[in-house]
Amino acid sequence: VQLVESGGGLVQPGGSLNLSCTLSGTYFGLYTLGWYRQAPEKQRELLATTTGGGRAIYADAVKGRFTISTEDAKNILYLQMNSLKPEDTAVYYCNVKHNYLPDTYWGQGTQVTVAS
């Protein structure tokens, strides 16, 4: 199982980015999918999760600004980030957790920097 992320970068405050995470070696239907981030000297925090079917749960810090979604046919997980703030600066990670087994996998991380 492998997760490959892309889409990070430098963006001005108020801007948008769309992160993607491609899963290979298995398929989405067995997993709960999520996005996390870790800022310097801070713990990794959960941002959003989905089990498919359009259902999602968001952390208060990103609710209304970030949207988690999937393209199931291609095994791609997305995180659309709008109205970005400097405090959103962090390394962003995708994660999949098996719904029935203790298996969990992480992407390699992608840096998001929000600065003017």
C-alpha cells in the first residue's frame, strides 16, 4: 500500500490550494480516509475524515474552509483548501485506516506555506 501526495506550495493569505493523495495497492472501500497536518513544534492534528458517500467530519479550525472528497474510480483523495490563513502553514499528510484491521498508512507529507 502506498500513498503519494501532491499539491502543496506557497500561497498568499486568502488563497486556495487543492491537495491530492493517490492510493495504490488497495482500494478506498476498506478504509477511513483522512487529512492531518503538523506545524513546527506542534502535534499532528486531524483535519478531516471521510468514509465515502459524501459523509465527512471536520475539525473546527478548518470547518467551512476545507473540503475532503474522493475520486473513487482513481483512488484519489483530495483536500480543497480555501480562505487560507498563515496559521494553516504546516506539512499536510493523508492517511488511510482500515475499517476492520489495525492497518494504517501515511502519505509522505506535502508542505503548505501561507504567507504574503
